[in-house]
Amino acid sequence: MTRSDPRRGMVLVTVLWSISLLSALAMAASVTFRGFAGVMAVERDRVQGEALLTAGLETAAGIVNTSSAPLTEVETTVTLGTGAVRARLSDEGGRIDIGKAPVELLASMLRSVGAPEAEAGIVAQRIVDRRGPGKAASPDNAGRPSSEARQMSSTGRPFTDIGQLQSIPGMAPDWIVAIAPLTTVFGEQTVNPLTAPPAVIAALPGVDAQRVAAFLRARRSSPSDADRLVPILGPAQQYLAVKPQRVASVELTAALASGYAATAHAVIVVLPQDSQPYRVLIWTPMPYTIGDRPMVQR
């Protein structure tokens, strides 16, 4: 009778374990490769989306530099091999500059969004006081000028963002939200009537609903005729001035064929005889999305 060799069983077990281990390693490698491929696809889409946003921004700068028509919500679309980008432009000069507008204009704007008469005047005066010449920077807890104050001083502008109005005593948060579409920190003491949004026209001192409606009708038929348009607004004329359109707000939306989308908000300036075709004053990218799903930027 032949006896079986117990070593054969050990060899068989070893072989089976080796096969199982190799199978597990192959599966792990496959999963890792698929994950890596997915990451690379997302990264490729991100790069292409950013390239489209840049193309839209450069197109917008070209429009600002060459267009003689008022920038009243101008929209354009650029289509490239990787996808398309839509750029929507508006003139910052058509908004109320919180760092330069007179107190009467600021108070009227606050009243237009629901601030009570007395409070609107008080808060408007506080805004003007905050930006006054020689105003000392507010110290932080260590007795040093705050980073916000240092930034304002370095740029030569009393405000660098609308959100800084929340530091004004008496300023209600909902007022800041309401006036955000009407305001800027890149404008002048006056408002450009050819590019001002309807809500800005309605916020001007001494302008009632009838004047607003008449002005908007006339602007639709004669968008560049300042001599005809400005007198319609009566007492508000002192707060208006037609000026070159150099600073524009740009809303960008890029979309790839894969469904990947990227959006951004920018403010650009185009200056005559500048060494650069345009300069970016603000660049705020939004979360990337695939379909309706936002993706966290890294």
C-alpha cells in the first residue's frame, strides 16, 4: 500500500494561497488604476474648464477695449474644441461707489432697499466718515492697525469690498445683501446713466417711479444719447456723468461636453497705453460641477 506524501498537501495549500494573493493584488491594482484614471479625467476637465474661463475673460476684455456701445448686460459666447464659455459684462461705473458717492446718494440708496428715513441718513454719514481723509486705522486687540485697515491704506481706497460695510454701526445685514447689486468699489463719485441698472436709477435721490419708467423707455430707444436721457431724471442729474467704460464686472460660465462646468466672477480694468491688455482686479472662482453635483476645489 502506497503512503501519500504530506508535503504534497502543503505544496497544494501554498499554491492556492499564492493564487488567492495574486488575485487580490490584481483586483487592488485594477481598482487603483480605475481611481487614478478617474482622478486624471477630473483633472483634465478642470484644466480645460479653466482654459475656457480664461478665453472668456480675454474676450470680455476685448469687448471693453473696442466697444463704443454702453455695457448694459452685454453677453457673448465663445465656442472652442473643448467646450463653450459664456461671458456676461456690466459696467462698474454704472453702480454706486460706496467709497466715493456723496452722502445724499448713499442715503437714498439705503432708503430704496428699505432702510428707514432717519437711519438711512445716519448710516450714510457714518460711511462717509469712515472713508474721510486722515482717518486713523482702527486698532486690533493688540493695539495695531487691523489687517483690513492696512489693506485699505495700501490700495488708496477706503473700501475694498462691499462686505466691509458690516463694520459700520447701524448697518443691517439685509441692507448689505440688498445693495450689493447696486454698488461697487471701482467707480466714481457719479454714476454713468447709460450703463446703470434700473435699480440704481430707482435709487437716485429725487427720482420717482414715473421718472424711472420714462428714463428706461428712452434709454431703450436711444441708449447712447446722454443729452436726451439725463434731463429726464430731473434733480438727480448732479449725481450722473457719462464716462469711459474701463472697469467691467464679468460673469463667466464654462461647460464641457462631458457635463463638467466651471463658473467665476471677475472684475477687470482696461487702461489706455497700459503694458497689459487688461488687469484682473477681482477673481472669484465658483465650485466646479459635474451635472448638478458640486466638486470641492483643491
